[in-house]
Amino acid sequence: MKIRKKAFDTTIESISRLVPMDYDTRNGALNDIHRRLMKGRGEFERAATKCMDAVIRMSAMDLTLETNASVIEQVNTSTAAAVEMINEAANSTARITSEVAKAHENLTETILEVSSESSNIMEDIRNCENELTSISGLSTTAISTAQGMKKDLHGLIEVIENMTRVVDAINAISSQTNLLALNASIEAARAGDAGKGFSVVAEEIRTLAEETKSLTKRMGTFVNAVQDASNKSADSVETTVAELEHINENIQNVWKITGNNRRGMDHINDSVSSLAAVSEEISSSMYELDNQMQHVSDECQRLHSNTESLKLSSLSISELVEPSKAIEKHLEESTKIMGSMVQDAFYMLDNQVLLNCLNSAVDAHRNWLNTLREMAQSGTLKVLQTDCTKCGLGHFYYAFKPVNPQIASIWKELEGKHKTFHSCGTDMISAIQAGHGGDLQRIYEKAELCSQELIADFQAVIRITETLSGKNVRIFE
């Protein structure tokens, strides 16, 4: 009976602690109870594990939904602002296009007027060239005539000079004749009556000589006057020839300038023709631009409608977060209830559950740190969990409390380090949003140091748990 009582007590203790036992057929229903309880605890363990996995996934999904909803809202706001700016720019461009089109019409009219004026100017230039050619011919003829006059005047001057010499010779002869008549009168007076007839002839000769002298004197005066006039005429002809040659030279210069102007006007006409062709292309482009701006305006209206739809979608996503958060909260409460239940031997989790959680936490922790490093390097925001209670470790940490003293001391110290680690994520996001790029690397280095401490603690807990499992010691009792 003592042996049976001892086996019974062992069975009761195994059931109360819910540890594996050897089934004795004599225990009857107790064996079934033990099996049912062990199976129930296994099911509870699976339920707790799945609940933990579900709450972790819900937290990740909520964070993703919130982040994406925020991003969509920001993108939608930016898009709406951009659409508004594009619409304003399109309207402004349309107005400017209309003004440019009107200005271009005026320009086209001006071009046509310039073309017409250019044609008139070209006609005037050609007429001017013809007139200059005629004037140049007349000037050449005048120069030739003046040079002939100059030659004739020089011949006249030579004749006058000859006349002057003849007059001087006649004057000299008259003087000699007068002297001879005087001598003849003296000789006739000496002859007395016999010389009276000769005296009369001598007096007549002297009178004739005086008249001749008077006549030659007047002729000399006239010749001198003619000579002076001829010299002046020769000088005037010289000046006229020089002026005509200068005028002819100026006419040639004007003719050259007119030719250059004609060639320039030809170039201007060509340019005006090219400008008219370009103007036609511009008109076509302005018409196409007007059509395109109308198309842009229509697209802006459609895009504006799309932004409104996107805004509604963003609100719908935001609304989805609320029931998702409610589910997460229920799951979180369920895990905490399960966490309190595991203190009871009937619901106590196996050590492997903690090991699985910590191994997953190490991987998730490293992924989180990699994301933080990418943010520090790129300066752009990414999906990052900053709530230390919502990550994989956080859900397990605040729901399940290991009782084993070796682990409990380390477990207690994890909270502060874990909060500091996640606060680096908050600091990183704030620094990026504020544009403090110089602080990003410093924040990451702080998180990396904290990460090294946390991983060391995780690995220490894993080693202790594995040692305790080898001794069949459960960390929750």
C-alpha cells in the first residue's frame, strides 16, 4: 500500500507541476488527466506563440499602414500643390501665349509693312542709282567741257599777251614817230618858207602819232582788263574743274554707298522673307502650344480629381488603421493575459519559446539597425518602429516575465537599453525632417553601441536558457 501511495503522490506532483511522468496503469484516470493537461499546455503554448506572432505582425502592419497613409497623404498634398501650381502655370502660360500670339500678329503685320517699305526703298535706291549715273555722266561731260574752256582760256591769254606786245610795239613806234615829227617840225622851221609845207606834214604826222599813242594806251588798258578777266576766268575754270572732279568723286562714293545700301536692302529683304517664314512657323507653334496648354489644363483637372480620389483612399487607409489597432490591442491584451497565465504550471511555456523569441529578436534587431544605417546614409525616411513596446521583443518582453533569477536580473536591465535603442529611431526621423544631416551619423553610432550591448544581453540570456533547459529547469518557475 505504501508503494501504491508513493506512486500516487508522484503522479499527483507530476500533475500539479505538469512535468513529464511515467504512466502507471494503476493510476487509471490520472494518466488521462495528465495527458490531457500536457496536451492542453502544448495547445496553449502554440496558441500563445501564434498570438504573439499575430500581435507582432499586426504591429508591423499597423506601422506600415500608418506610414504609408502618412506618405500617401504627404504625396497627395504635394501632388495637389504641384497640380495647383501646374494649373496656375498652365493658365498663366495660356494668357502669355494669347498675349504672345497677339504680339506675334502685330509683329507679322510689322514684318509685312517692313517688307513693303523695303521694296519701296529698293525701288528708290535703284532710281537714285540711275539718277547718280546720269549725274555722274553730266559731271564727266561738264569736267570735259570745263577742261576745254580752260585750254581755250590759256590760248586766249597767250593771244592777249601777244596783243600786249603788239600794242607795246605800236606805242614804241608811235613815240618814235612823234619824235621824228617833232624833229621834222624843227627842221621845217629852220627852212623858213620852203619848209612850211613839210612843217604841216610833220604836224599832221605828230598829231597822228599822238592819236595813235592815245589809241594804243586805251587799247593797252582794254587788253589789260581783258587779260585780268581772262586770268580770273582761268582761275574760276581751274576751281570749277577741281570742284567738278571733287563732286564727281563724291558722286562715285555716293554711288558705291548706294550700291552697298542696295546690297544691304537685298540682304534685309532676304532676312525679312526668312523672318516671315519663321513667323509662320511660330504661328503654327503658338497654335500647337495653345492646344497643348489646353490639354495640360484638362489633364490638371483630371489629376485634381485623381488627387481627391487619392485623398479619399488615404482616409480609407487611415480608417483601416483604427480597427487594425483595435485588433492589435486585443491581441496585446491577450498576450498579457497569457503572460500572466504562464506563471501557472498548467500554462507554463517551454524554454524553447523564449529561445525562439530571442533569436527572432536578434534578427529583427539587426534588420532595424540596418534600416537606421540606410536612413543615416541616404537622409531619407523609411518605415521604422520607434515604439519599443510594439516590436517583436517589446511584445514578448512586456507580456512574459521569466522568473528564473539568473535570467530575471538580465531581463530587468533590458528595458532601459531597449528604450534608448528605439529612441535613436525617433531622433533619426526628427533630424531628417528638420534637415539636420550632420547629426544622422552620430545618432546611428549611438544606436550601434546600444545594439552591441543589447545583443550581448540577448546572447547571455540564450546561453543561460539553453543551460537551464539541459537541466530540465523552466525559466518561468
